[in-house]
Amino acid sequence: MEMELAHLAAGFGAGITTIGAAIGIGMIGKGAMEGSARQPEASGDIRTSMLISAAFIEGVALFGQVVCIILALS
Amino acid sequence: MKPIFRLLFLILLFTTGISATSQAETEDQNRVDLIGKVVDHHYLDFKPLGTIELPRFIYDDGEFFFYRNTTSLLNQESDRFTDASYLDSQLEKVDGQIVPASYEVVRSDGTTPDFDFSITSHLIFFWLAAIITLLVFLPLSRKYKQGTGRRTEPKGPFQNIFETLVIFIRDDIALQNIGPGKYQKFTPYLLTVFFMILFMNFFGLMPWGVSSTADITVTAVLAIFTFLATQIFASKEHWKHIFWFPGVPVPIKFILMPVELLGLFTKPFALCIRLFANMASGKILIFSLLGTIFIFSELFGPGIAYGTSWIWVLLTLFVYLIKALVSFIQAYVFTILSALFIGLAVDDHSEEQAH
């Protein structure tokens, strides 16, 4: 029973972290699109900082995923 | 030093966890061993042509043991070592030879040997990537020293391809994030990291190839290098910000100190996990998509599985292309974040004081 609960928790956790990362990356994408639509000449810089902040969000999400993997393997 | 050891311990825990599950999976022969495709092996897999076993190098009780491959290790005279999967069951001999099953070598009483320095498939592809990096860039650097590309236009396909990438890393990553005057010192490191990761990622796209960046130990070593580069060349300002944050009341300084200290180690940890998870998940995704065909054949019968298989094959092709893109993006992200962390650490705010 406890093992099953751990697997269930891992599945839920993976889903919830993915939702969080998706919201974050979506908002970054929105901001970058609006920014480069207003100032097309700055699109290169915007793309770089977009990738960097997306990578940071991805890092936080991966921390959550690692916890879920450890739960699933326990 | 202690947090580094703790990090290594965590990594060890994590990797042994993965290999333990892969062993459990292989016991059931009917299952497709998905995790087994992702983890490290002591052999190179050339299915359906066969496998090549890699040399075993074990240090135990003050003695070195070197064997050509796992089979010769298991068939030696003294039964000092045995395969982990033979502990409970009887030895099965094929043509009078013990055949390795799990490739996990343990002492005959079941304990693990002191150190296992054996060459693994990920290490082979790591070396291949290193050799390719050297083979591409040593002749190129000789060319530039002779003047081709500096005084004249670049000649040949290699110079034309790699000059754009090298200039991009120098100008758009190193110069932008580390700042003028200091970026020259770190450009060689960033270039090496970028091309090593890129070549290692590309090996994962080749048939029978393994991307060694899908191994957490490889990415951890890369992240530790970035961590060391960050801390060794850090300015006084950087250490002041960690231990005695300027411009805030004294009680806040005490609260900020552990937070900043923790932040030192989460940055390389995130670097390591990000690269590992991205590369490993690409592999798992491809195998899961192809595995859907077999799940369908079990659920709805083989006819429907044959009929719908083209969907999954097309999706796999799409994911493969995404993987090629991700190979580039992850190499870029690792390099740009390394540059960013180094830039934050070496920045001594001399320009702001001049104003």
C-alpha cells in the first residue's frame, strides 16, 4: 500500500511540476513575443534572455522531477 | 569541501537507484527494458550484430584486477568475483563458459568490490567525443596560427562551419555575459564545454550511439568544472556578497548568509540535472513512443497495432528532430549559464565605481 502511494505521489508530483513549468515558460514566451513584436531590432537580445530564464524555470521544475523520480524508485 | 562530497553522494545514490531497477527489469525477459536503454553498460550494443564486451578494471583489497572483458573475469581460476545475478541462482554454463547476465560484478560473498574502474559504454563515447573535438580543433588552430582566416578568408568546410560557432560563443556568450577585459580567460573553457557537449549529444542521435550526457556522472563533472572556475576566479565582491551582504541591516546579513551559501551549490546542481534530464528524457520519450505499438498490440490485437504503427513512427521521427534541436539548445544553455555564473562571480563592479 505504501509503495503504491509513493508511486501515486510521484505521478501527481510530476504532473504538478510540469504544470508549474508550463505556466512559467508560457509567460516567458508571451513576454518575449510581445517584446520582439514591439521592438523587432531587439529580438536577438530578447531571445537570449528568454532562453536563460526558461532554463532557470526548467531547472526548478527538474528539481521537482528528481524528487518524483526518487519517490518512484524508492 | 563537504557539500561537494554530499553532492557526489547524492549522485551515487541516484545512479545506483537507476541501475538497481534496470536489473529488476531484465529478470522479466518479456518486458522491453526501457531504463536499460538509458543507463550505462559494460558492453557496446550493436544489435542485431552482437555486443562487444568492454574491459573490466577492478581495485579490491589493495590488488588490481584487469580483465579483457566481463566473460574472462567470470571464468578466471579463482572465484573471487561473480556476477550479481548468480548469487541466488545456480551458475548457468554455456559451452563450459559462465555468461555474464547483469554485468554487475560483486565479490563471491555478495559485497561490492572497493573500486570498479571498468570502462563503460558512456565512457567510450565520452572519449570519442573528446577525440573528435581534438581532431577538429587542433588542425583548425594550426590553420589560424598560419594566418588562414585571419589575414585571408576562411578556407575549407571545417573552418567555415566552426568559425561561425566559435565567433558566436566568443561574442554572444563570453563577451556578453562575462564582460570586456575578462572574457578572454574563460573563452577556451566555454568553447571546450560547448563542443564537447554538442558532440556527446550528437552521438545519441546516431544508430547504436549513446549520448554520454545522459549519464549524471558526466554532467556532474562538467558542472563541477564550472563551479571550480566560478569559485577560483571569483572577485572579493563575490565573497562579500555571500558572507556579509552589503547594504542591509545586520540581522538580515545573518539570514542571507546560509541562503547565499546554498545558492552557490544549487547553481551547478541545476546545471548538472538539467543537462542529464533533458538528454535522458529524449531517449525515454523515443522508446515510450515506439513501445506504444506493443502496448496497442496487447490491448487491441496485432492488426490495430500494425495499422496505427505509422503514427508512432512518424511521432518518433518528430521527436528525433526535436532531440537534434535539444542537443544544440542544451549545449548552448549549459555554456551560456556557465558564462553567466562566471560573469556574476568575477564582476568586481569596477565600472560602477568609476561613474
